[in-house]
Amino acid sequence: MPFARHVLVCGPDIPLIGFAGAPFTLASYIVEGGASKNYRHTKALMYGEPAAWHAMMASIARSLVKYLNGQIAAGAQAVQLFDSWVGCLSPDDYRDFVLPYTRQVIAGVKPGVPVINFSTGTSGYLEIVSSAGGDVIGIDWRVDLGEAWSRIGFDKGIQGNLDPLLLFADPTTIKARALRLLEKTAGRPGYIFNLGHGILPRNSCETTC
């Protein structure tokens, strides 16, 4: 989900990460009215009414810059953009209809504050996603970590890559797969160990997976 409602109480010595849904993911929720399997309405607007699409994305991007900088003013020391659904697009569609607005948001974040640019389903065009900006690029589990990092560039950090459903395995398997993932960093600094997407509740997985 692009937003969550939580109240966090923590001391001043505990790092705090702000977050928001990225422009495309928020636009898809606006157009579809919720999650979608094929994003038919979103793509129909994108292809059929490109002027309206670009106007909406520009408005979302402006709002997100204010929203993220507001979180920073309130104490967030880093921020993350979640583009959970952008993987439904082709590389050309991402470049034409999404890239300028994700780039606008990241460029508008207060200078000096690290930005994590996260997306799923984009292993086919990670280089384009990376070009939108971000100090750290988040990846899902559909691409090899070492390959992804070499394509993104070792000058950037990388986050994620563990399949969330692995958490339903036994502890021994989870540990072995986590260690295998860490080995693929080849000892490089800048890796943030994390899942390739959100944690799935067991009852949700049993009914939808």
C-alpha cells in the first residue's frame, strides 16, 4: 500500500524513514479505485487521454514533494518512494509516462536527505528506473542481486531482493536463503537487507496467493 496509518513513538537517537507511494502507483489507485490485475482503466487514460494523464501525474508529483519534505521537517532522516504497481508497464511506457514525474519528486526532496527509489516488476528496465534518481534503488525478488547491482551501478546502494513468501518456509530454509543473498553482495558496502516487497499476513496469502 502506498500509505499506512501508524503512530510511531521513538527516541531522538532512532533513525526514522518517511515514505510515500510513487506517482504511478498513486495514479493507478486514483483511476482504478483500488488494486487491479490488468490496470485497464489506468492504461486507457494513459494512452487515450495523454494530456489528462500528464496533468494528473504533474499534480501528484507536486503534492508528493510537499508531503515528503513535510515528513523530513517532522524528523524523517531518509524517505522511500514505493512504486508497487509500475511493473505493469513496458520500458517505453515507463520512460514516456512515469519517469519525468518520479524524477521530479526525487529531485524535489530536500538536498542531503537520502532517497530510496523502490519498484516491483521492473527487472527488465532497472537502468531506466535508476535514472529517475535515488541514493538507493529497491528491487524485488525477480532479478539476481549481483546482476541488478551491476546494471544499476555500484555507486548506488541497493535494497531488497528477498521473496516475501520465503517467510512462510521453515527457519533453517529462511536462514540459508538469507545467507545466500548476503553472499551475492560480494562484501560491497551499501546493501540494505530487506524483502522485495511487503510482509504478507498468513491468512491473506492463504486466500489470495
